[in-house]
Amino acid sequence: MSNRNYGVLLVNLGTPDEPTPAAIRRYLAQFLSDRRVVDIPALIWKPLLHGVILPFRSSRVAKLYEEIWTEEGSPLLAYSIRQQRRLSEKLSDIPVVLGMTYGSPSLSQAVDTLLQQDINHFIILPLYPQYSSTTSAAVFDSISKILQGYRTIPHLNFIRGYARHPAYIAALKETVEQSFDKHGQPDRLILSYHGIPERLVKMGDIYPKDCLATTEFLSQVLDYPADRIMMTYQSRFGRLPWLTPFTDKTMASLPKQGVKHVQVLCPGFASDCLETLEEIKQQNKVVFLGAGGKKFEYIPALNDNEAHISLFEQLVNNIVR
């Protein structure tokens, strides 16, 4: 079978173009205006967003981005581009394009690029191992909206998530073992996932079930006591109740329980970004050591390593073949 009509649309969340308040404001305005991300009625939310949150948050977040910015730009974008390029090399006869739900390169640009190549069968791969309405569903909504502008839409294969996929679990296992070999086994291995509001779970979001599945599957394959693996949630925003336990609160409490050495993995992040490099690797390290901990290591995201790209290749080939 010829694969000439297949194309892969690799999708990540997005990132500001520059570590400046103006660029952060543009990015956050788009991100926080998505009803999948914040479903507060617009009459209440828009004045709050534009009158309070963006003016104050943009400058503070810009300073955080400055700390992690690289010569290649935003880490999330740099790693996403590498993932796209490496997957393209493996899928030599299938075009692979990158699009961001928010920011650049945009999803609309990515869709147009594939359609200009006469691609009539899209394989949409959001870089979110664990499904959430705030991420995976937001991608689906955005693509559906973009395709409303076309008279003929392509066939769609949407990869909703891969929280339990054996190749994904194997890739996580490999990176954890590399960290153990380098730093020794910690007193606790912390698996920190991005949080979501509890109300979304009550409304039917399966995200915490997927996070738990990844944690349990990884625990089964690691040569490490399962009772020393902890699952936490990070990156909460606003005053509504979010999924617990919180990563930072956990870091503050562990040294009091005799835990002096931790390693932290963020399985839900396919690419290192602000939430991993600044929030976990920097902020949470300060919290843990400040509370009396002795050793803290952050285990990098899978990024563009070989096992990760092989996982993507398997996900695509399972559809094409």
C-alpha cells in the first residue's frame, strides 16, 4: 500500500515567540481564551483576563521564561521541532508537520501545509500521553474549526492518548534507569503531572485515570519499590480546587518524614518547557532543599530521544499498516 496520501500532524501546546511581556501577553490571551482551558462565562472571564490577569501575569511570566530561554528559543519549540524532524526521518514517505494549538507555528498553517501536498488522510498526534479535555480535546476542537473553512476535509485519525502504550512506558523506564545509574536510587521517585481543576473530573474528564494508569504501569516495570513512587500534580492556577496532592506541598513535607533524596519525572510533558525546567527543576528544588532535603534531581522529559521517536513511529504505523 502506498503511503503518499498520509500525513502526520504533530501537535504541542505552544509557546511565546519571545521572553517579553508583550509576547507573553499575546500567547496567554490566546491560551486562556480557549473555552476548553477556562470555561468561565465570557462576560465574567474576559474583563478579568484582560483587565487583571494579563497585565500582571505577563511581566512575571516573562521573567521566568528568560531563565530558561536558549539560543534556539523556547525549549518547548526547540524540542518539538527536533521531534518533528526526527520522526520525518523515520517516516521517510510520510510528511510530518508541526503545529501549536496556541502561538506559532499555528495549527492552521500546519493543516494548510499538508493539504497543499494533496494529503487526504491526516494522522493527528497530540503530544499529550494522558488525555484531558484541556489539552487533547482542545486540539480536536481547533482542527475541527480550521477544517470548517474547507469544502473537502481529509480523513482523520486522532490519537487521543497513549498513557498505557508499552513503548511509552519503556521509554519512561529507560530515562528513569539512566537517572538512577547516574545519581543512585532516591528515597522517593516523584511522578509530577500537570494538574487540572477537580470540577472537570466531576464533569467526566478521564485525565487522572490516565495519570494513574501511567504511574501503575511504570511502577510494574521498574526495579524499584512501588511504595516509594509518589504521584503528584503541579502548575495549579486560580483559586478553584485542583487535583491533589500538589507537587510543591509534597516537596515541602517530605524532608520532615525523613526523605532526603528525591528524583522527579514529569511523564505528562513530551517536551521540556517552562513547567518542567523552571517550575520543577528550579522552584521545586529550592522548596525541597529549603525544607531540609539533601539531594534533588530532575529527570528530563523524553524530548527527542530515540525511544520517544520510536514510540511516535509505532503510533503512526499502527494506523498506516
